[in-house]
Amino acid sequence: MRQLALAIGLLWSVACSSAPPPNPFPPEAQTAFIAACRGGEAFCACSWDKITRRFTAEEWTEALAHLEAMGAPDPRIVTISHTCREETL
């Protein structure tokens, strides 16, 4: 029984802690993001980390084009923003 509990605990910790690795982005993309970000250092770092794990560089460019064309952010960006706001308060 104890072994079963340990196995479940181990599986749970692995499942909860595994985030996808960041996708490669050109350095200038991060520089531009940090320069434009207005949420504070921790918020901006959190956001960039989540962006690079959620978007490819191409998808990020498309999301920015969507923002410019529609005047509204991609829902995935809103989710990242809300998550990082909560995590860095």
C-alpha cells in the first residue's frame, strides 16, 4: 500500500511539474517584448517564459498581427497575462 501511495505521489509530481520546453525565438523578439512589456520585471519574465512555451516564433508573429488587425489580443495571450498576473502578485 505504501508503495502504491509513493508511486501515485511520484506520478502526480511529474505530471504537475512538467512544462513543455521553450520554443526557439530570435533574440530580437525577446528584446522587443521586454521593451514593450509594462507589467514589471517578474510579470514580463513570466509572460515571456509562457509565451515561448505556448507559441512558436511563427505563431507569435501571427498573434501579434491578429492584435494589430483586430485591436484585440489572441485569447492565449490573455490567458498567459492573467496567469502571470496571479503568479507575480
